[in-house]
Amino acid sequence: MLGEALSLASALSWSVAVVLFRRVFAGEAPVSPFALNLFKNVVAILLMTATLLVLGESVNTARTAEDWIRLIASGVLGIAISDLLFFHALRRLGAGRLTVVECAYAPSVALFGMLMLGEVPTAGDALGAGLVAAGMLVMATGRPSPGGRGAAGEPEASPIAGALFGLGAMLTVAAAIIVAKPAFESGGLVEVALIRLVSGAVALMLFTLPSRTRRAELAVLRPSPAWRAMIPAAVLGSWLSMLLWVGGFKYTDAATAAVLNQTTTVFTLLLARVMLGEPLTGRRISAVLLGFSGALCVLLTRAGA
């Protein structure tokens, strides 16, 4: 039962982090998605480095050049680009509606497994993708609630742009996982996670430093009231949930862990209602049920393959 408990804890930890990240955008002094991505990466790098030292592990410098390229590319795709798109989606959709888009992760992995690894898609993959697409369509075609407010108090935006950002985030993180998959065997999971985090943070810095305007984003690294939500969100979302996720896959079978990880959809929907006051409408529940069913369909199909 340890693996199952860790997988559920990972899902809950990530859900709480998503709600806290959303609070950052809705705060009195909201930060940009770019600045928030940079901040949480710096916090995660510090914590992951400390974890590596506590475990007595080190970075495997003897891995092949191909594995280095794969891990670095995975970090740029999955940390710098995907997380940036994710925060843009979260800012526009809110935590509750974003849960529908997150269900596109499993079909996205199946898609890139087919394109990049030659895996054969199944009828379950197609059905799951269709259910997720239906859930996203139900969510994206809904009208903003009367008087609804978005981040920082601006009028609530149309969900279509947010859904597109979120879909881009799921596609790029899935591609990042598939790219890095052959390199996972050349090191420990904490070490691999650290390399990906550093690669993503460096990519963000290289984009930031040449521009005086973008360098203003570095102000997020100075203490501010927003840190009250940003620090726990970064700790829960970029460090603790990852370690719990690894533990879940270590102590139970991959299929069980993957299905339990998907419960983040339910946790986030409920926490968004309780902690953020986001509406729990019939349309939103229907969209989540469609997306959740689709994600489970893909996961269970691949578990039985």
C-alpha cells in the first residue's frame, strides 16, 4: 500500500501547488507566468540539489553525449517551454477548468510514443483522446460566468486561448518525456530531474538576460509578499510532488501509479472550489468527467498492453 499512498499524495501535492500558483496570479501584486516559472525552477534546483547530497548521490558525468543532449532538450521543452505555457493557461482558465486540459497529457504521451518511438496506437488510445477532446470542447465553448474575474481582477477571459496554451503545455511535456526516456537508465531519477531543471532554468536565463525589459522579470527573486504563496507552491509542485511521484512508481506497479496520479484532476477541481471559490457548474463537471474518463481509458489500455 506504500506505493499507492505515495501516488495519491503526489496527486494531492500537485493539486495544492496548482491552487497556490493560481493565487499568485490573483494576488495584489501578481507576477507574470515567465517570472513565476523562473522562480519555481530556482527553488526546485536548490531543493533537488540538497536532496541529491542527502542521498549521497552525484551527477553521472560519464553518460554519453546523446543522453546529455536528450536530457537537456527534455529540460528546455518540459521545464522552460511547457511550464511557461502551463502558467499562461492557469492564469486564463483558473485551476478548475485547467484540470480538463491536463487530461490531454496521457493521449499526448501516446501520440509522441507513436511518432517518435514507433509505438502502435490502440482503439483505447483513440477513444481516450476523443473523450479528452470532447471534454476540452465542452469546457472551451462555455461562456465566462457573469461578473467573473480573472487574474489580478481583470474580467474573466474566453477559455479558448487558455485551452490552447494548456494543450500546448501537455504536448510539449509529453514530447519532453519521450525525448528523455532512453536516457533515464543512465542515472538516478533525482539526478535526472536536477539536470532537466537546470537545463530549463538556463534556457529561461539565456532568454532573459539579453533584454533590459525581460531582465526586470528577475525582480521575482527578491523577497516580496507574493513569496508567501510562491514558495510553498514551488516546494509542493516542483519538488515534493516529484519525489512522491518517483516513490509511487518505485513501490507499486506503473499502471496503478499512473491511474492514481490522474486523481489530481478530482483533487484540483475540489480544491479550486474550496480554496479559490471557483464555481462548480454542471458544464465544468461534465467536462472534467469526459476528460478524466479519456485519460483513464488511455492509461488502462496501455497498462494492459
